[in-house]
Amino acid sequence: MGNEISHLEGALKAEKREVRASDEPSDLSLDELGGWDRPPIKRGDSLNKKLEWLQQAVKEQADLMEHELFKMPETNRPMPKPRTEKEGEEQNRRPWVGNYVKSDPLKRTRTVPRLSSWNIRGETSTVKGNTLDSRENKGKQKLPRVSSGNYQEIMGIKVPTWRINVERAKKKAYLYLKTIMMDVRHRKSYATSIREDSVPAYVMMALGKSAPSFCRHQAIYCNFVSEEGRKNPILVALEKGRRWKRNALRKKNQGKKPVLADKSQNGNEEEDESRPPSPSPKSLIANQIQGLISRIEESARQSGGLCRDDEQKLDYELEIAGKLAIQFSEYDNVLQRLRSVNEEEAARKLMSLMNDSRLMMQMHANRANARWVEEAEWVSPHVYDPSSLVLGRADSRLYKQIVKSMLEEGKIALQLIDAGEEMPTNSDADDGTLSSALTIDLWKPLQDFYPWKVPLGDRLEGLSVFSRRLLQSVVDIQKIAGVGAVKKLKVILCIDEDEEPAIRELLPKMKFYGLTPENVIIIKIPRYPGVLHNMQDSQMTSVQGSPRLLAGTGWGVLALKWPGVAFTVDPQTSRSNPLDGTVLQWLASVEVEWINTQLIFDWERFGPDTTINMDFCATAIYCNDDRNANMAMEVIRSGSAGNARSHMSLVLGRKENNRDSCNLKITDLQTPKTRMLMMQAESEENVVTCTHRYMIKTKTLQEIVLGAHTFRPDIEVHGQLCYLSFNLADLSSAPGAHCAAIIGQSKGPCLKTTVYKKLWYHDIGPHLAHQDIQSAFQLAAISSSTDQAPVVVKSKMQTNKKGSVIVIFVVDNLVSKMAHRTVRLFLRSEMDELHIVTSIVGDESGDKANELLGSFQDNFARNKVIHKVLKRGQAKVLDVMEQYVKEVSADLVVIGSEQLSKNVSEVMGSFAMTVVKSLTFIPVLVVKVNTSGDCHKPQETYGRPAVRCMFEVRPTCRPLLDFTLDKLDHSMDKMYLAKPRAIDNNGLETPAAQRMLSTFADQVTANEFAVIRRPLRGEPTKSLTQAVSADKIDILAVQAPGGKSTPPHIINLLRAAKSSVLVFRTHEQTNS
């Protein structure tokens, strides 16, 4: 019932507004003729009823006019007899009949009665163009058309029951029609959002009490920046008016009347100083001057005519010029002081006055933004430190494992929001041309602006900022939770509406970066035009053609609750497929419990292991369990307000509970009272700033995001226009939000400006290079590359760097597939070559061999994979292999073995064992079928698994360590240093083993690898075999002397270890 009533009231208000907007209606409706209380009319009889009521109205009006005419004293005609009413006419009399014409016949303005002239109780009221007066005729209203029993009282107002029934029927029919249309279009709901035409209303609501003063100063400022641009017609008019008035007074005092000259030769009337200046016709002051002249002319006409002598005409023009100069009270005092000042000082003062108007606009905007902050009481926030949490229930390892499990199950979604950053892209950017940061390949402008800052190492060209951000997120999550977590990861991309088409086209070209296409949701953030107060209509209106600014980061959260605004992308056609229902409903259906919200252009998130801060996420879940916090934000602490101003954030706690932290925007702290909050925090050296990274419960968003009023939109002043923006920071202070502040290690993005200058590129080179040298990132980027969006590895001098040459010998068995999957881990860049080789006796087996090699397709370095079939004839397989390895200058040989995995005391007939014993001049990697690690297992996506590599530490194993560290990825792989015979009989680590492990651990750490030391008890074969099984090692690396026979303990390890074994030999030691 409540919805029906509100719908009815909204329809009535809309109809009243429409009627007031037009002077005369184009057609008469039943309500206009019959009044509010008319009885319902059967469909089909409307026209007959209209004509009947109109005929009766004309008759009654004619009687009234004749009656008033005979009452005039100029006539002596007798009063006519009133027309007798026929039976039934009394029932059809409208309430307004008899009150339509006032007693004065000279002011009988003909106006058709309409709904806007009736209030809800059936009484007439005076509106524009209507001569009726409800106060004079209030007692004559009678004959309601509906009996009292057929009314219903709504909010104290009696409404005919039949009208309510009609509204119910209309609404029911509309809902039926809407349901049918949604079913035809296979949708569950229609889009809901803040429309562009409703932005002015939101601006007025946000301004509140400051709205009248803001509009007044905006009108003053607009006179200085009218359509004529920098000429400022009002400034010219005021200056010329002041100068003309001064000259005219001087000539008048001298007894000389100024001669009104014609237009100057160039046709510009403003240059003629002998007459008052004419401001721009489109200027606001021009309309006021015209109104002023009209009022003076009307006054002169009433005083007896327009004839004036020259002296009167001069005084009249002086009056016009003087009032021109003091249209607004702000100008009055200034112009009075400027009568005896030179021209330059006058112009400077007037420009200062213009700036004062702009400052007043900003002041009122600041008051509106800070109003909610001033009404609350604030204290220093309680900040949680992950490194100092009490063990027990808050054990960080436990909560980190929970975070990992949730990532594996797809219960944490990633939301990336575009803040609209822009930057120059070429050396001609001084003209002001900027591009969105999302679609820029940062290497290109860096080479254009600062070519000497491009590092010498490899770089990945063809990756936009958006691609780098998403690829790094995929690599980091895969490293934490595995490839399965990437397939289940839900990503919500909130993109600027201007860049949305480019991003939508890019996703299929880059194979969705390894993500599942159905799990990638896109939301467009709109851009709104500026808002200006229209003096003629006395209302805020959007200025079409003005610069459009982004609606803000808060829009990305608001849109999660709106149906029909999000969509997925078709992998084949790149078209958008609208999401049924809201994003929050979709997240709930796929059992997502938390949303990790970040900004896309968060530059510190472009490095390895940065997307998911495990300490922050674990602490957020702990605060939710023990502290009833339903969201968390990452913060930093400093002693000065520098970070707060650059990050546009100050975190404070509520006085009633300082554990509920709120992120206050700097734009909300621009009044004297709110500035004291910043000064107090700075005096206490406890300035807490948000890094704009959040963990939010999905259920919490369902509860607290109720609409646009959940956020406190900011009023931003740009020139003469004001804009509305929503900020993500307001979510922490929304009703029902309990936000925990968790200390972080990185500073986060700077939001002081969204427009970056050329100087920003000066120091970006090392950061890009640090990201590009990650083998996992390179592999992910090259794997996502397509012909439509190629990714190329280049160096500064455009020369190809010689990569490693790896040769793998394959046959048609399972272990060869495992060896192929393992060898991909050693491909660091596009320069590495992979030779997949098999051998045949003669040409009759050529087709089968080519078919076998075709099954080892490698999609990750397609242009560096070489398939080779060796024809050995009568030669031995081992001789042909050795010859090919020397021809291609191989750096590593890889071979699989099934025989070495058998549980026998002595392995007979193992070809892999023969290769290790024979190729004594090159490292050999033997992949065993019983390897306990995960790197050889099939992967669901292109993702690279983490490798666990264990080294047998010996005094001479430094070359082995260098070789392996160069092939693996420091951002993902782990190194285990194992030293047999390192534990004495007392169970203590020997000093020699301790020194040796410490030395090699420092070397591994210097290469940024994670290192774990394993001092072992007993002889090498048994102790290493046990350690390999316990730690699930993928590769066991041992060193053998080059050019010499293989040591017995290495042969034993090849047989016993449940892992792949890398037997390393240096080229320098070879004698063959």
C-alpha cells in the first residue's frame, strides 16, 4: 500500500510540474474539467463527458459575464433574470463554476482551469496566468463528486478510492509488462543508477544550507568567465563604465556636455568611450541592465512622458552607467575606492574581486563537505599491527592458512577500481594532450622522454598498465594458492566509461590473462558534466558541453548493489553480456565471502608478491572473528601530515569506540574546525593515513550500501562549475560499518592529483625492470600474447641476447611428457631455445616421429622451440645424441626415466643412467616418474608452479649454485641447502657445516631467493633421500666432476631419490 501511495503522489507532483511548465495546455483532461473530486468515467464516454461539462461551463460563464456587465454604473439596463437550471444540471456543476471571473471585468484573464490550480482537497489556488483567488471563494466550494464513504485518507489527505484503484491497476499492468519484457530479453532486472539529470539535485542536497550563497557567488563569478573567454566582458564593462562615468562627471563639472559619438571605425561599440559601454548580450549582467532600463522607462512613462532635455539625458545615462558598475553589492565598495586610482590598479582589483568570488564558492563547498565531520566527535584510532598480535587464537600462521584456503576455494574476490589517472604519452605533450594511464605502455613514453633512463636489461613491450596490473595479480595469487585459485578467482573491474570499450576489446585479445571469462565482471564508472546555477530558472542545471569528470571511486562500490549495470565479455565477439541481478547477488551465489578492493593504478602493486598482502588479509579475518569488524583498511603511520595530504586521507576513530576507524577525506577537512583534527594528530605525531586498500565482507556490503546516501558525495569546484563525486573512503564511516585499521608496510597510491606530469616517468624505469625480470611474469605475459596484442621482449640496444639452449630427448611414454613439463621451468625468456629431439633408424619411421614431436607443442615460447628428428642408421643412439648436443652448444640436457624409479637394489638397462655416465661435459637433468614434487604435474592453465630445489652443499658446489639460481625464479621458487654429516653424535650441528651453510645461504639470499637450511645426519645417500621425501622436493641438484666418472653416491641418489636429479658438470673441467 505504501508503494502505491508514493507512486500516486509522485504522479500527481509530476503532472503539476508539467502543467506549470506550459502557459496553456494543448488539450483538456477530465480532471481539468471535472475537478479532483469528479466521479470515475467509463472508458469510451470520456469525450461525451468533456463536451457536456464544457457546454455547461460556457453557459454559466456567459450568465456571470452578463450579470457583471449589467451591474456596471455606466449602464441603466435592468438586471437579467437568472437562467433556470434544468433537472440534473446541479449535479454536473464543477466546483470552480461561479468563481471563474473576478468582479473586475477589465481583468478577466481567460485561463482554462487545470490540475495545477487545484489542491488535493478540491480548493482552487492562484497560479501564474490564473485570476482566481482561493481565499475569496473558499466558502463557495461545494458539491464534491464522490460520497464521503468512497474516500481513503493518505497522510492526512482524502483521496477518492477509485483513483487509488486505478493506480493499483496501472502499476500491476506495468509490472506484468516489465516481467514479460525481461523474460523476452532473458534478464532478471533493469539497470538502476544515478542519472545524469539528477546530479544537480544531488548537488543541492549536498550543499544544504550553503546552497543559496554558493549559487550567488557562482553567478558573480560566471560574469567574469562568460562565453567570450579571456576578454571577460563584465570586467571590460565595469572598467569602461567606471572610466566613462568619471570622464562624464568631469565634463559636466566643466559645463561641457559629452557628445554622443557614433560607432568607431572598426565597428566595435565597446571601444567608444563617449557613451556607456554595452556588456555582452549573453552575460548575466546584460539581462539585469536591460531590466533596469525597462524599469526606468516605465517610471518615466508613469511620471508624464519620455521627453527630456540634454541635461536630463546626461543624468539618465550617468545613472545607467553608475548602476552598471554596482549591480552587485560586492562591486560597490571597490568601485567607490577606484574613482581616483589608475587603470592598472583598477583592473588588478577587479581581477582580485573575481578570485574572491571563486574562493567564496570553494569556501561554501568546503563547509558542505565538512558538515558531517564537524557534527561527530573524533579520537585517535586504534591500529592493529600484524607483527605484534598475541599468539593463540590470533596466531598469524593459522589465519594465513585460512586466507590461502579461501583463495583456493574462490571465496575472496578481487575488485580493481579506476581512479581516472591521466598522463602525457609523447614529447609534444606540453600542449596539454593527456591519455588514460590504463592503456599506456609505459616503456614507450619513457624512451621518448628519458631514453638514458631505460635499463640495459630485458623489458616487455606491448603491456599496458592495465595488463601489468592484472597479470601481476594472477601471478601472485597463483604463487600463493596455485593454479586452481586463478581459475576460481572472481575479478570485478570498475573502469572509466571512456576506456571501457578498449578494455573490453583487450580482454579476449590477452586470453583474459588466464582468468575464467565468466568470472571477470566489468562496471562502467560514468563521467558527469559540470553543474551551474541558472539564474533565470533559479535552479541547478547540468552544463552540456562542459568537461566531464569521473564520478569517483565510490561509484565502484555503489554499483555492486545496482542491477543491470555490470556485464561480462564474450570471449569470441568481445560483446558485453549484461549480468542478471546485482553483482552482490552474483557474488553470494558463488559463495564469495570477502572482497579485496584496490585501485588499479596502485604502483606499489606492480611488483612481485604485492597483490595479496597475507599479513593484512590474515589480520582482517582475525578482527572479524574477535573484534566484530566487518571490514578493514590498510594504513600507514607517520609524524607529519605530508602523507595525509598526498594520500588525501586522515584516519580517525569514533569517540564512542576508537576501534571503529573512519577514513576521512582531506576534502572534508578544509574548514577551521576540521583542520584542528589534522593539527592535533600532527602535534601528537600520530598521523594515520589510509593506503586505499580494503578487505570487506560481502554480506556487509549487502547491509550498509543502501543507495547514494550511504556515501557523502563531495562538491568539487573547477572554475565556474561544480561537480559531484563519490569516494571509496566514505564506506568506512557508513552506518553499520565497523572498520579496523591495520598497519601496512607500503605507502599506497598518491591521490593528490590524477593528472601526472612528464617528470613522473623519470624514476619509473627500475620499477618496470624489476617486474619484467620475473620469469613467472614473463611467462604469463608471453602466454597471454596473441597476434592482435603481441608482447615482445626487447633490450635497450635492440639486440637479441643469447639465451640458454636446452635439449630434451623424448620417446612415446609418460615420463617424456613429465620431462617436457619440467623443462619449461628453465625457460626464462624469449631468447632461450628448447630443442625437442627424438631418433629413428630410417625414413620409414619419419611420419611417426613427426607425429610424436607434434604432441610436444609448447605454447609459451613458440618461436624458440625446435623439433628435430635424428636419423642414426647403424650408429648408436648415445653417439648421435652427443654429436647433436655439441653442434647446438647445449647448456642442459633433459631426459626422462621410468627404469630408475623401480624399487630394485641395482638398476639394469637404464638409458638415463648411461647418458649421465657418458655425457660428462654438460649438466644432465634426469626426470623420474616417481618424483614427489608438483612441478611435473599437468597444469590447468599456463601458470608456472613453484619449484622446490635442494642442493647438496659441498665446498666446490658454487658453480652448481650459480647455474641453478640463474635458471629459476626468485619470486616463486624455494631453495633448500642440505649438508650431509652436519650433525654430530650429540645431535649438534658441527661448526664446519654451520659455516658452510651460512656462506651459501648468504649467496642465495643475495639473489633474492627464499632459502631454507637443512643440516642432515648420516651419509649422503640415505640422508638426502629422506630429506627429499620429507620436503617434497622437485629437483635434487648435485655436482659431479667434469670429464670424469660419476661418483658412486650420485648413482645411488639417481636410484633412490624420489625426485628429479640434476647432475651438474662444468664445461671447463671437460677433457673431451
